[in-house]
Amino acid sequence: MCGISGILSFNKKIEAVSLKKMIDTLDHRGPDGEGIWLNEKQQVGLGHKRLSIIDLTDSGKQPMHYCNGRYSITFNGEIYNYIEIRENLIKQGFKFVSNSDTEVLLALYEYKKEKALEDLDGMFAFAIWDEKEQTLFCARDRFGEKPFFYHRDKSTFSFASEMKALFQFIGKRNIDNKHIYNYFLYSIIEDPNNPTTTFFQDIHQLPPAHYIVIDSNNNMTGRKYWDVDLNYQVNYSIEEAKEKFISLFTQSITRRLRSDVTVGSSLSGGIDSSSIVMMIDRLKGTGQIQKTFSARFHNFEKDEGKFMEMVIKNSKVEPHYVYPTAESALENLQKIMYHQEMPFGSTSIAAQYEVMKLARENKVTVLLDGQGADEYLAGYSNYWPSYLMQLYRENRNKFHQVNQHLKSLHNFDSLEQNFDFKLKTYSYAAYKKYGDIMRRYKNPSSDYFMGLNPEITRQYQSGRNPLYKPPHLKKQLYQSTLKTDLANLLRYADRNSMANSIEVRLPFLSHKLVEFVFSLNDDFKINNGWTKYILRKSMEGILPDEITWRKDKIGYEPPQQEWLNKNAFQSLFKEAAEDLKKDRIITKESDMLNWSYLMIYLLKKSFN
């Protein structure tokens, strides 16, 4: 795990000091070393901050060069199957001088060019300069675990792991009003309809599962190299599906344990993180003890300590706890925003930040965590309406059966007689069009727009709602996994972990595992009211039943309302609202948006 940066100039020489300023902002991502390289013409330069994980020797230093200097790379991430790829390349006649996955990646690129991406099991963002072809090849992993931001104009193409590094080069750092509009109105941070945009004007991001190629004449091409095939489906029995799931999950965890430094786990007490901890316990050798890191909350009914204790009692674990408070969250908010560079959803991100800090204090450099499972295994309650709408159209008997199970298990009401339910069920296109038309005819000064300056509202209210949820389970899971919800969680995890020089690895995001789950029919996700059904069945006999068959879902949820009601937070909300009024972002306040006001205020303070 590292911090990367680079500049490709189209009309003048690059100064090393420009790269130095960029990577100096990324110290937290790589405290173990740095490197800067310029080619002979000084038209291209690469920068790197190193967090040593695989091959701790100088042989793993970057930027790394290959094939007599033809290829030069700056790479952030891990290639989990680098050992298998290395063995295959050796059979093809390739030779290696290091044990690093970076050299393996360079060799594979030399062998297969862009098709190398198809072979990678990993999280990555990298750029490779080809001196012979005079091209810069940039790629990002399938789910977007690792960030890649860039700026392009007539004179340069520049990129970095974080936007703050680009600010050092381009100077400009203006917040984009359309993102503020979408954030206030729809609570979205990244626009799924415009996935290359960010909260800042003139700074773009490479979407997950994409690569781009830029040549020395500023010509840029690119494409998406991977996707989930929603039409592919297998017909497995529950036993066959369990066997396949366990096999893929075990392989994913085994590969993500590969490291030359200490590996620990995040433990929340939910089924996802608990499954990882218990599986690692089975894979570890006799006498080896796994370190876990958790957030607890004093005197809070949703504290998950009792579930954490169940895991600890059933495994060889050395537990570590941190107890976030309103005061610690408030103290860390500005630092967290500096690292996140975009708004974040709740104070749970502050709790996550403290867990990462705890791991670093205990000399753990790699942490396995459970993000990703909820999005493709239907772990959230907001998937239920989409599934019920689908069944209402396709199988009315099954609709009533599933609806009854959801009511009895979760006290969930489908609102099947509701107009929105019927319209969305039978005509999704009409539902979307109806919502957009209704919004376009509203007065820009109305409360509907949450106090946003009418001048901003008028610019964007005729646009499409970027967050309509399709009335079809698999399509909504696809949207959440590859376009919306997961992107936020991955950003939170990457920035919070790297702020503390920690590498987070996510076993549920093996692309083979994700592809397999999408190929199963819906009953393997939601069955008799039970979400994440294939995971629950696969963990029988591995997890304590009290966790396997938990009905509730929490996940690092702090006593947020109690915290936000404290005077210090209330004062900060007022300060934020007054600042946004002064800057003409809002003209009046809405109590519903106190947190949103605070996020934009902290973002402005961090970077404007």
C-alpha cells in the first residue's frame, strides 16, 4: 500500500520539485520510503511513497523499472495472486530479481499489456510509462478499493492517490456546486451518472474497473475491462453453493493473508467481520494468535460487545478495543475530512478512524475487514422493496410468502397498496420520469430544496435524479456494488486506514466470489426473510449460531444522536450554517441537513 503521483507534460520539462511537493502530501500513505523519477527528456515523472508490505528490501522500491528501462511504474495496492502469476511467467521464460508483486505486475504487463488486468486478483491503482511507445497506461481495480485522481489540460496530465497532492500541482481547488446540490438533495457523494467527477472542479477520478492510455500528444483513450454478467446464472443446490462459496472465500482470505508484516482483523460483531476472523482462526497454524481491533460504546444499547465476545471465546484471538466518545469524534472530525476529501455519512466514520489508529498503535500494518458483503449479498433492508416489487410482477404467490416472512422476522411493511409501490413496480421508467417532472416544476426557493441557494438549484433541478433504485433485486445489488453504496465505504476505509499508515484488505471483494454470488438465484441472497442466506448457511458450524442467525444489523453504529445533541456539536452546526449562508451556498437552514452543512463547512476549511 502506498501513495502515488505523476505528471506527463506535453510542451515543457517537468521539475522534480513539482513531484516532491505532490508526494510530500502523501507521507501518511507511505512512511517507509519515497522515490521520484524523471525520464531523460523530463517529459514524464513518477512519484511514490512506500508502505512496505511485500518484500521489505530495497528491491521493492518504486518507481520501479523493467525491460532495460522501457517500462517504469508507480503502483499502489496489492496483487494477491502474484505468487501464482510469477510461477506462470517463470515457465514462459521471465526472470525476476525481487520478491515483490510490483515486479510481477511489470512483467505481466510486458507480456500481455492491457489484458494483464484480467489476470489480477487484487486492489490496485497504478501508472506505467512505456518509453518506447511514449504512452502512460493507468488502471484501477475492479471495485475501486484504491483511489486514482487526475487532472488534464492542454499542457499536462497529472495524477495522484489523493486530491490534495494534485492541489499542490494545479493550484485550483474549487468545490463543484452540482455535487453540493446532489449531496443536499439526495445524500449522494459520488454521482453514478458521472462517475469520473469529484467534489472539486477540474479533478476527475478513474472509475473502478477502467483503464486509460495517454500519449505524449495528449490523446487519451480508455475502456472498462471488467463487469458482472447479470444474465449468467447457475443452477446449484444449497450444498453445492455452500461448497463453492466456502472454497472461494477460503482462497480469498488465504491470499489476503500474504504479507511480510503483521496482519490483524477488524471485528465488529456482525456476521461479515466475524466470518473473516473465524476463518482466519481455522487457517492459522497451531499456537498462532490473531489480533482483532474493535470499537465499543459505553452504556449504548447497540454496542456489539456481546457478539465480539462470542467470537473471541470460540477462537485464538488477542482482542483490542477503543471506546470512541462524542469528544474524540469532535476532535478528529477536521483531520478525518482532510483525509477523506469528500463528505462522509455519519459519526461511524470517526469510530472507524479510531479503530485504524488503535491497530497502528499496536504495530499492525495490515488489517482484514468485511466491507462488500452487504452490497452483493443483500444485507441491507433497503433492498427488500426492490425484491418485493420484482416478485409482485413476476410471482404473486412468492411475493406474499416473502412479504410475510419479512413482516414476521423484521416487522417490515411493503406498502404494496402505496401509489409509488405500484407505479415503480409496473413502470419504472414512468416512475423516474414522474419524479423528475415533479421536481422541475417546484419553486427553487421551496423547502423541497433544503434551503439551497435558488441560484444553485436553478442550474441543476432539471437534471435526472441520480439515485433511483431499480425494482429488481439483482439490478439493485449491481448498482450498490459497482456504482453507489460500496464506493463510499471503500473510500472511507482507504482514507481512514491510510491516514494511520494501515493497509486494509477485503476478502469479500474477490471478483471470483462476487461473480459467483451474482450467478446464484435470488433465494441464495434472501430466503424466508433471511438476508445474506448463502453466507449464513456457509458459516454454520464455523460461527456461533447467535451470530450466524442474527436478525439485526448494526456495524460500528455509535450513539450518534446523543453525540450530536451535545452543546459542542450544536455550536458547530450553527457555525457551519452561518458560514454556508455567508458563502451563498444556502439562504436558509433546514434542521434535516445539520450534518450535511457541517460536512461542506469542514471540506471548505480543509481545502479552500
